[in-house]
Amino acid sequence: MAVAEPDPNGPPYAFVRRSLDGEGTQVTTTLAIGDVDGDGLGDLVVGGKSFIGWFHGGDFAFEVIANGRYGWGSETIIRDLDGDG
């Protein structure tokens, strides 16, 4: 089993805790991370009891993709549908 360790000469890992309360709050049962808008940042797409939602990478601004029940038994997958990267 291989274990990845940080480069001792590289920058330290930094994690920032963000609260995603408010407009995008729901019971979430499926999620995926990918660059939805092509800005080079990871976006969080979640599905659950009320909608499929998108938290933009960087500022985590929220946007509803579709309303409805996208929960138990579903899966969220992010793909580049038009091949533009």
C-alpha cells in the first residue's frame, strides 16, 4: 500500500472551513466535484431532497440547476459535454 506524503520543501496544505448554509441548504444525498464553468476551480454539484445545486468554486456562490427530488438511488456525475475542456 502506498501512502502519499506532502513534499517537505513544498507549500503547507491549507484547508478553509466554509459553511454552506442558506439558500443551498437541503438534505444532500449525492455530490460531485468538477470544473463546471471552466474557470479552473473545483465546483461542488449536489443533489438531494429539493434540487440539484451548484456551489461555484472560489466564492461558493450557489445556483439551482434543477428543482425536484434528486436523492436516494441517484448519482451525480460531471462531464464535459461539448468537449471544450
